[in-house]
Amino acid sequence: MNNRRFSLFPNTPGLRDLFDRRVLANQWRSGGPVITQMIIVACVAVWVVEIVLRFLAPGLLNMMLNAGMFSPLLAVSRPWTFITSMFLHEPGIMHILFNMLALWSVGPLLERMLGHWPFLAFYAISGVGGSVGMMAVAAISPSMSGWMTAAYGASGALFGLFAAMLVVFRRIGADIRSMLIWMAINFAMPLVVPGIAWQAHVGGFVTGGVLALLLTSGIRLLRGKSIVTRTAVYGGVVFVALVAAVLACNLNNPMRMFM
């Protein structure tokens, strides 16, 4: 009989530990969610800058968002936006709140299982996969509207983490109720809130799922290797595949000849 108490944020540290140097050092040594916390701090810090600029210098805020957001039309000429778009959020409360709560609900567990640097690589690759999802939908769409879209936020990377948790937890038979709650909320958001890039959700989920399957199964030669080695190999393969997908999708870019 399972007597475990249900928690929406299982095994996560207290918020008061976020800036305690000794606690962070101990968490790093013990496999705690240091990278997860740093991603949250970075996203919130950028969001605070956005809020300040929204009231004091709206023009600078627009410049900041335009420089960092991802657009399929300009992706090849502005490759940094594959990364910078992951740390930008709508200068309101709901976007950052839902994304950071979702990250807080799954990040610590996955970081403990993968390790700090493999987790960071997994997060980044999933985020890139989210942007590639936007490019893929734009490339196969009969209209040109997909190329003209732009998006930012951590959702693509988060859906990669969701996919990884599904793959890993299904294999070990663990309780994933809390994760499923946040997955359901985030999958449903595009249905009730306009302007959400569902393409990035799908791209991140597929990318994270593929990478998680490779890490948990993969070729026999690498099954005995460390998670760091497997992440480096499989992460490199997935990243190269994403770059190839970007270049292939960009062949249908209506602005390609002018870039």
C-alpha cells in the first residue's frame, strides 16, 4: 500500500535556501537542484528588468524583446535567439509564474537523476528543440504566417523536461501525478490563452523525449558509460540533428534570398 503523501512540488528545497552559499555548495556536492535554481533566478532577474523597463523606458523594453525573442524568419541570421528566448517572458505575472512553477515541480528531481551539467545540457537542447518546432511548422504550413511569428519563454525547454520525466518515471514506476498536473496545465494553455506558441511546446517535447529515450536505452556500446558521457554523445547527436533541421526548414524561408 502506498502511504506516500502527495506533494505538488516533491523533493524541492525551500525558497530561503536559494541564496545561501553554504546550502548551495552542499546541494552541489549532494546532487541538489543548483542548476534549476540558477535558471529560475536568471529568468526572474530578466523578468524584473523587463518590468522596470516597461514603466521607465518602454522603447528599451521593445528593443530588448526584439533582440532576444525567437522568430523562424530570422533564426539563421540571429542564432543567439535560440538561447536568449528561453530567458525572456511576457512582462506580466502569469507567463513567468506558470513557467517557473512548472520548472520547480520537475527540475529538482530530473537534475538529481541526471547530474548538474547533463541537466543543463538537456534543458538547453530541449529549448532549442522548441524553437526548431516553430520552424518546422512554418516550413510545412501552406501559408506564410508561421514564418512571421515570434515567441519567447522557457516553455519549449520545460516540455522537454516533461517528456524526460515521462520516459524515466514510466520505466521505474514512480509517482508522476504532480508532473502530470503541470503538463496538463501547460498543454491546455494554448487552448484558453491566445498567442502561446504551441509549436514550441511540441518541438521541446519531441526533442526531450528522443534524448531521454537515447539516454535510458540507446546503443549497447554506451549503456555502461556514465550519464555525462552519454549526454555528451547523444546530446551532440541530437543537437547536430536540430541544426540540420533548422537549415532544411530555412530552405522554405521566404526571406532566405535576402539574408
